[in-house]
Amino acid sequence: MWKRASRRAGLRRRAVAQPVPPTEFGGPAFSSVLEQLELECRAMVSYALKQGLAMSPDLPGRLAELRVMPGASLHGESGARELAGLHRQLVRAIQPATPQAVVLIERERLRGGWLRWLGPIPLIRTLTLTSVGCLASVVGLAMSSLVNERNITLGFLDSSGSTLGWNVMFILACAGLGAAFSALFQAHRYVADATYDPRFDSSYAARMILGLIAGLILVELLPENLFAESSLGAFGKPALAMMGGFSASAVYRLLQRMVEVMETVVRGDSGQQAAAVIQSQRASAESESIRARGELAAGLLDLQREMQADPRLDQVRQQLTGLARQMMSDDS
């Protein structure tokens, strides 16, 4: 028992006394970074060759010489620096594309799958299926006898029951179709330019939800005669819902403008307030000018009285008298 306890204590002392080796080139973390650099370099070379981009002819050969195998040390620090230099040159060659987007698109291309015809990356496939679902919903709901021109113009307060439910779902489907079209179009542009960033995938879901809300607000919650005098008055509710879903930011700016108009009505016209401030400042400046001219005229009169004792200064005295009278007439 005592021997076993002493043996354990000795093992603890040796474990504590043994120093921890510092991180060296070739460690797991360093190897993973090198593998990422090599993967991005190979993807960028493939992308540049496919797109016909101009790059140095010796870059592919230099990259082949520095091939990184799993667990390899890449010949030490000098090889790692050369690989980083190649990576920097390739990044400049494929601009505005990014290495992350190029690697992701190439990885999805190699993975394949029967859903790949819907889009090169998962986000595009999801948005494509969402757009098809919204389109099918619009067509399917429009086939109902409850969805017609008369019922869809009634609105929330003049309709109820299943009639209201079917028509609201039709409006939401139209708004979703516009939102899905906008999100899919923008995402396709990022993928085509190879500037896609997966960090913003969640923003497309938020954009879809905002599009549904904006379409419903634009059609059902705003006054009916709001667009009567504009070109939008000729559009029906389905078209307005689709436009609201396509550009939720436009509906936000419209609501913001309405709030500003309401604040102007409550607080008063800002133009009238600015004119009143300018008029007050102008009156204050005029009164200050009149006071300064009066003080100057008083000083000239005092100087004239002091000069009356000397008859040689009659001409100067006459000029001062004329100047004082002119200033007094300007004040009046």
C-alpha cells in the first residue's frame, strides 16, 4: 500500500517537472493551416484557368513542387512562406473573387448529386426550391373559387372566414414570390462573381420574412387611396404584394416617410420654423447695426463740440456735422 502511494507520488513529480515542448513547424495546427493554403491555391489555379484569367505561367509549377500531404511539414518555414506568397499572388490574380467562395464552389462541383442542377451551392438550391414553392402556391391558390377580384379587394375589415383566409394566403404567396425572386437573383450574382460568403446565408431567410411582411403591409394595412394619383394605382393587390416582397426596403422607406410627415404635422412645418429663426436673426442684426451707428454719431457730435473752440478747424467741423446728419437720417 505504502509502495503504491510512493510510486504515484513519484509519477506526479516527474509529470510536473517535465517541460511542455513548444509548438514547432509540422504540428497539427500548422499542418491544418498549410493544408488550407494548398487547397485554396489549387482551387484558385483551377478557377483562373477555367475563367481565362491572366496569371504568372510558373505559378502552377511552383505549387506542384510545394504539394502538402496530410501531416507533412512543407520543408519547414521557408516552404510555408513560399506557399503563402503563391497564395497572395493568386488572390490578386482572381480578384474580385475570393478564395473562400472559389473553394466552396469547387467543392460542391466535385461533390455532385442529383440536386446540383438546381444550383452550384446549397443556398441557391434552397432559394430555387423556395421560389418554385411560392410559384406553385400562387397558381394553386388562384385556382380556388374564393380567390377572385371581388373578394381580394375587400380587405381585412370587409371579409371574414375562409374567404379572408384564402385571399390573405394568396397575397402572402405573391409577396413570397417577389422576395424569393429578389433573393435568388442577388445570390446568383454573388456566385457568378465568386464573391459569395456563407456568413450571410441567414440574411436571406430574414429577407424572405421581411418580404412577406412588407407585401402584406403594402396591400392590406396602408390606405387604399395612397397610390391613387401615382402610376402604382393601376396595379392590383397581387402585383403590389409581389413588389413589396421584392423590395422590403422600399416599403420601409415609405413608412419612414409617413412617420416624418406625421412628426412634421405635430411639431409644425420645419420650413416655417427656419424662416422664423432667420427673421429673428435678421431683426437682431439690424438693431445691433442701428445701435452701433447711433453710438458713432454721438461720438462725432462730441468731437464737433470740442472742435468749436478752434476757428481754424471750421471746414473739418462742417464735414463732421454733415456726416453725423447723414448717419442720423439713415437710422430714421
